Amino acid sequence: MSKVKVQFLEPVQLDDGMQRRNDHIPVGETMWAARRDVSDGEKWRNGAYEASSMTRFIIRHGAFAQRLTPQHLIRAGGTEFAILGIKNCRGRNRALEITAVAKV
């Protein structure tokens, strides 16, 4: 597992007077997260056959982390990841494990 700085991106709807479009803007401060890439064998066992980079991020539990949803994105090292799932780990309310995928 490696430590990386991550930035969360919140979904917003932008209106320029002519059209509305969905976009994501940075929200909160950048934070440290533990990052572990999912192995090809694990992706295959879970039925993920497309070419993608699936990663698990572990962040500290807190008020900001509590508000995260699968509609948010994660930016880590210049790559944006779509969140697939969020679950508690490492005991009660100590950390969150976020499974995310970046298309290759």
C-alpha cells in the first residue's frame, strides 16, 4: 500500500445562460489516503472484464468523509477515479475504504 494525496470532486450542475451541464468541482482539502491497486485476478473473480484500473483508497473517517457518495470523483496523481463503493473499515468509524475505477 502506498500513501497518496487525493482531492475529492463534487458533482454540480453549471448554467451559463444557454445550457446546463453536469461537471465536478474540487471540494474540501486534499488529504492523504492509502492506495492499493486491485489485482487482475480479483477483478476477474468479480466479473470486471473491461480494461480499467481499479483501486482501493483508505481515508480517515470524519465529518467530510461522511458526506461522500458514489457521485463524487477522486483525483489522485492526475487521474480521476469514479467511486464504485464506500464502506467502513478498521473498526467502527475509524476509516473508510473507497473502491474506485479509472478507465484505461
